[in-house]
Amino acid sequence: MVVADGSTLLPRYGNCRYNKAAAATEAQCDFPGPLPAGTAYETDHPVIAVSSQDTRSGSLHYSVWPTADIDGPSQLPGRAVRGTGEVLRLRPVDGGAFTGSESYRSRGAAGALDFETTRVDDVEAVGFTIRGRVGEEVRTEVPYPRGYRGDTMWVTLPDGVSLVTRPPQGLQSEDSYCRKGSAKGGPVACGPGAEPYAVVLLVRIDKRVEGARGSVTVPPGPAADPDQDNNTAPVTVEYIP
């Protein structure tokens, strides 16, 4: 059994069943015996998982069992999609160098391979929309960037929108609020915050400005950021009648 997290499996082997025809995340490959006790094996071809362009990290979990011991929820049904390629086989090898995260003597064994891609240090800003009526004070949220490292986010407000600095009624102490930046008339400072997903931004929509557009920018992380073009994202305004 192979389960992919952060990647998908290629359905390429004829003796393997997959949970989906495309972008499969589970596979069950059946190998006929006999497989003598005390012998180590490896597959004669690789089991390939493919990550997407925005994947930062993931893992491949595998387990090996006598077929009769696989429980119902774990076993893929006989009607599951089968690979269309060659048969994946086992070949005996010297098992002295084998490692696994859960190595133990039993009728089964399991392990995992964790991986990181070149995007693991990529910080990507997430844009958002301010929605409300002209003359209204609006509470919105500045979402944390992907790959957030706890740095301050800088928001340039769209034309016609201004920051509200006084605490609102019913202020929730666990929330973090955006504040004036160090530069007069410059971007608003947001975060870092303790809540899990976003920092609260309080603004007033002073007037309607068609096409008004601001931005949210996050600094690169402490390691080399492989794509700094995505460190800035748009902030838009949606006027409610």
C-alpha cells in the first residue's frame, strides 16, 4: 500500500490498483508468492509520485502486508482503476541498508519518505477584497501568505479607503489588528498575529473610486525565496449598493 501526501501517483503498473484514474493518492500493488521469510526485497521499478508546481513539502507512506491481513477500509476494491503498463515485481536484495520509520518484527511493516521541494522557502502573498458601502467602516481580514514565517505584511490601501485606528466596540482581545506603518501615508502594517489564519484590517470606505486597487506585500523568508515575484498580491474593493 502506498499513500501520497503532497503529490500524486502515476497509474503505470498492471498489478496495481489506484483510488483514482488521474491524480491518484493511493495505490495497492499485489505480488504473488512465495516470498520466503528472511529475504529482503525491493521493487524492480520505481513507484513514482509527482508534485505540483506549488507543492512545498509532502510525504509518501508505504506499508507491506500479507494480502489476507489488509483490513477492509484500507484495501482498494477490486473494481478500482488498474494501471495499464508493465507488471511491478519484487527482486531479492541485501536488506542490510533498509530503513523505515516503523521497523519492527511483525506480519507487516511500514515506513515513510518525507520530501521538500525547491519551493519550500517560497513566500507567496494572498490577495483579498474589501467589501462594503461608501461611508461605512468595514472589518476584513488580511490572510497570511503561503509559507508564512511570522513577518509583518504591508498593505497599500486602495484609493478612497482609509485605515481606522480606534479600537472597535466589542474588541476581541485574541485578534490582531493592522496599524499605521512607520512612513506617513505609507503602507499599513499587519501582523504578526496569534490567530491561525489572518490579521484583522479595519477601514473606512470614504468614496467610490472605480478600479481602485491596492496591494499586500510580504518580505522574503529567512532562506532564499525562489520566486519573489509572488510576494505581492492585489487588494481590491467591492462596493455594495
